Amino acid sequence: MEEGASDLPMAEISVGSATWRDASYKTIRLAQDLRLRPFSCLPSTRNTPEKTRIEDENIQMKSGRRYLPTPPPFNRDLIIDTCNAYACGYMRETRSSMSILRQALAETNHYIHRLQKQRSTLERSHANTRRDLLTNNETAQIRSTRPMSERYPDKVDHLLQEEKKGLHNLKRYSENQLQEISRQLQVLYSHRQKLLEFCKEKGRVLDIISENARPRHHSQDQIGSKFLGPENTDCQAAIRSARSTCEKFRNIQPPNWYKPENRRELKESVTQALGKKADESAHIWEDLTLTSGDVRNMTQRQQRIHDEMETGYHLQLGPVSSLDLSVRERLDRPLVRILQRHPGTQLPESTLISQGTVSLQKSLSKTRDGIGLLHDTQIKLKEDQENKLRGESIDRAAARLRVRSAKGRRERLCL
């Protein structure tokens, strides 16, 4: 009552009764309620549903009662316009959300295509690595057919072992990277499927509205929607998940993702070492050929000397029958018999002849041994020549195999 009295200028001392005064102020409050009551029963399209609800609550708190607004004469048209405005706003928001979905889908597809390209490169590198391993094994098998004298460990064997070890490491590296790419692609495929499903679902309400919309920046993706409501949360979560996954995979990508040319220098060094070993074998074969010619000449010379010494030896022995001795060859020839008439005139002719015969026999034996040794050396030189030729041809065949395998890299990718 005191609040009602304070609204109008009253005298300090009331003369009228309180009931009479309260009845008048009750009528005033009723008029104020009618003035504050909205004429339309629909919320304004200019205000958000939250603002309209707050205004209704304020009016009800001031009036202290609940009321049902009276619909205007154009209520049907107003309802239709409001619903149409809501439908158009919902479609526009859906189109904007669809644009964001398509941007995320395009980014996911771009990264998927990038991973697929890297996987294709790794598969080619892996196939080439397997082919290089087979070439390495074939090279070792070809070199194992060399003669025993050519199987001494050399630099080529060491390089082949290093190449085999490096190729095995590169093969394991490629297999691990292929497994990692396959895992990432499976995750991205699932994200892309979710985004496609959301695009298909949102596209169902865009039949009568143009789908062309201005692309929105990433900073605008988190702005709330007035019409879509909480049902758009799953879509936004799928977009954020897809983008965060792409960014995560991009950050964990190693700096050297594929290495198709890492072992090229080592492979070329092995091929060059094989060619150099073949050249060395050819050079040694030439030296062996020259030495073999010198040994042949020496053998012929020694054989000729031996034949002459043997002829001299037979001449030293004299004829087999004493009847064939000439007068000058006899030890009792007339000159010697006349000399021996004096005492102390014995000649050492027989002793010297015997000593010369023995010495000549020893020389002949040594000459025969030397000729036999020269023959053995000649045989060894010939065998070494053949082995060197065989080793050279094998090393050059292995080098040609490796060169042909490197040139046919594009033709044979899968083994």
C-alpha cells in the first residue's frame, strides 16, 4: 500500500480509507499490465529466442501473473513468415556448415593423395631394393664360380657385404614406412567417411537453395549457430578431429620420408670395383703371357744346351767297342809309348778324362732338372693365364649384370 501511495503525489496525512485507495491502485496496475502486454503471440524475428524468452520473463515478473497473448488478425501470415524465415536461416546455416565440411574434406583428400603418392614412391623404392638384393646375391653367386686361385678375399667381397647390409636396412626402413603410411591412410579414410556422411546428411535440406557460398576462414568455424543448435556439435567435432589428425600426421612425418637413391654410391662403387678387378686380371694376364714367352725361350735354349752337352758327353765316353777307337784316341798310342820309355813320365790322361766325364754327367743331370722345372713353371703359367681369363670374364659378366639391372629399374619394379 505504501508503494502504491508513493506512485502519486499524496498528502502526508491520508484522509481516505486504505480499501478505497487500494481499489484505485489495483485498477492502475491492471492498466499498466495491459500496456506492457505484447500484441503478437509470436517472438520477434529480430531478436534471438534467448532475448525473447528473457523479455517474457521480465514482463511476467513485473505483472506477477501468467497470460496468453492475443493473436492478431494477420496471425497466420505472421506465423508463415516467421517459419519461412527460420527455414531460410536454417538452410543458410546448413550451407555455411556444408562449406566448412567441404573445406575439411578437401584438406583431408589432399593429404590422402599426398600419402598415396608417397606410398607409391616407397613401393617403387622397396621393389628396387628387393631387386638390388637379388642382384647382389646373383653377383656373389657368379663370383663363386671363379677358379680356386682367383677366390682370394678382395675389396669387391667387402663392398658386396656392405651393400647387402645397407640394402637390408633400407628394406626394413621402407617396410616400416609403408606400414606407418597404411595406418595413417586407414585413419584418414575413416575421417573422410564421416565427413562424407555429414555432407550427405546436410545436403538433404539444400535442394531449393543455392549451394554456392563464400568460403569461411578457419577462425570462423567455431562461431555458434543460431538455428542449427546442439545437433551441429558432432559435425564440428568431426571437422576438428580430421584437421587435428592431418596436422598431427604432418608433424610426425620424418624429414627423410623416402630414400630411393641412398645406396646408389655404394652400388656404383661395387660395379666400378668389379671393372677395376677385371682390368687388373687382364693386366696380370698380359704379364703372365710375356713371362710364359720368356720361359718358353729359356726352355728351348736350355734344351739346346742340353742336347749339345749330351752330344759332348757321348763324345767324351768314346765308342762302345775298342775296335772303333782311332789311333789318336788310344792311351797307348805310339807317342805315349815312346814318352814312357823314361821313368816318371806317366800322363794323367785317363784320370782327367774320367773326371770330365763325371762332371759332364752332373751338368747334364742339372740341366735336365732345370728343363723339368721350366716345363712345370710353363704349365703353372698357362693354368694361371686361363684362371685370370676366367676370373676377368666372370667379373665383367657380374659388372654387366649390375649395369643392366640398374638400367632396367623402370621396367621391373615388382619381384
